[in-house]
Amino acid sequence: MLLKAYRLPDEVRQQACLPAYFTFEWVDKTLKVDYCTYLNLRSGPSTDYPILRSVPAVTETHIIAKCTENGWYRVIANGTVAYQCGYYFSNIQ
């Protein structure tokens, strides 16, 4: 099931103006943060964007899109819409 719309919190909405060269494939799955102690949630799909907050390992994260240019994901984690590097996820299955 695809998410048709998700209202962004104001703090993320202001930082969500991404350059046009980022494109996303829609995804709808849950993965677990792994391979680190804490993972930074960022306002855009690279380390060039500010950190919004961090989530601890084993946090279940709802993936809603994948950035086709660099493998970063648009996620919902602990109620925050943000971006995380795909390297730090493992399947929950």
C-alpha cells in the first residue's frame, strides 16, 4: 500500500525544499536501524543537510521513498519525516 499523502511537521516542511536533481521511487516497507548506535535523521538525502534528531539502533523505520541518485531513504521514524542513509538498515523479517 502506497502512502498517498503525509502531512509534514512544520519543522521538516521548511527544510524539505530539495534541489530538482533528487528523484524518488516510492516504497512502502518497514526496516530496522542497524549497524550503528544512533542514526541521524536529516532534512535532506545527504550529509549536507542538517540533522533533525537521532534515533537509536533497532528503531523500526517506515520507508516511504528511495532517492535514486544515492540510496538515501525518505522515512518516518518516531513520528518524524526525514532522510536516512540506506546503509544502516536491515530487514525486520
